[in-house]
Amino acid sequence: MKCQPLNFKGNEGVVGLTRWIEKMESVFNISGCAIENQVNFATCTLLGAALTWWNSQIRTLGPDAYSMTWEALKKKMTNKYCPHGEIKKLEIELWNLKVKGNDVPTYTECFQELTLICTKFVANETEKVDKYISGLSDNIYRNVKSSKPKMLDETIELANDLMDQKLRTYAERQTDNKRKVDDSSRNNHGHQ
């Protein structure tokens, strides 16, 4: 419990369930939770509607409910709390995801969240990299694409570096232009 597992109420949607599963697996790993205790421990974090659902599983399965594997529990919970229609909506969101303005970090966070859920849509690293690049803004798209990154982390780092570089260059130009305007303004006043 010192690892601070998340509670799951059943009304958090696909993203909430995904985060709960990730956190539970992290807690299992950190605490050295024995495989046979994972379902017991995980179900202790259920509240509200999710707890009611689990109690109905216990009534249906009896003592066997606690002997199921963590993978089996994840599958049951995914079937219950990730309706196919909702996942379809998230796949469409991922398909249409683009960088807004120059905000690569927000795009990256949303992309990573969606790829955790839309596993069929981006099944391997190459597909993730290609999809990530396809959503980048025109001012860095070609540079990232031509670098032919192999891993998503490498692609994200490259995109952030290139955007930072573009923004710095833009800011420097703005400063230079302001200086030129100020200088010519001073010179014009001196001649009058």
C-alpha cells in the first residue's frame, strides 16, 4: 500500500482503466507482489461500481474468482469498461491526431496515451514511429521523416529538439527585426 496504488471506480473510462492497470503492474513490480496474490491485491483497490461488478464476479465464480490470473482479470475488466464503440472513437482520434500550433509536448502526451489503448492500430514500434511522424507540423515533418528514426523515444526527442530550434530561430529573428526597426527609428529622428 506504500506504493500508492490507484483506486478504480468504474466510471473513469478507457484512459482511467488503462492508467489503473499500468499503476497496478508498477506496484506489483515494485512491491514484489507474488503472482498468486495480484488479483487479491488489485481487487482491494476497486470502489463504487467496479467493486459492485467484482462482487458479482465472486457470486458467479465463487472462490475461483480469486484464483484467476492478473491477465484474466485485466481482460474481464477491459471487456466490461472498454466498450468497443469507445475504443473505435479513440482509434479515430489517434488517426486524426495532429500537433496544434507548435505544441509538440501536448501532442506527444496524447499520442502516447492513445497508443496504449489502440494497440491494434499501432501494433509495433515502426507503426508507432510512422503514425507519430504523420501528425507532426509541416515545419518539422520532413526533417524528422528524413532522419528515419527507428524507435518512438528517439523520434519524440528529435521532434522536440527540432521544434525548440525552430522556435529559438523565430524568436531570434523577431528580436533582430525589432532592433532594426528601433535603430532605423532613432536614425530617422536624428535626421529630422
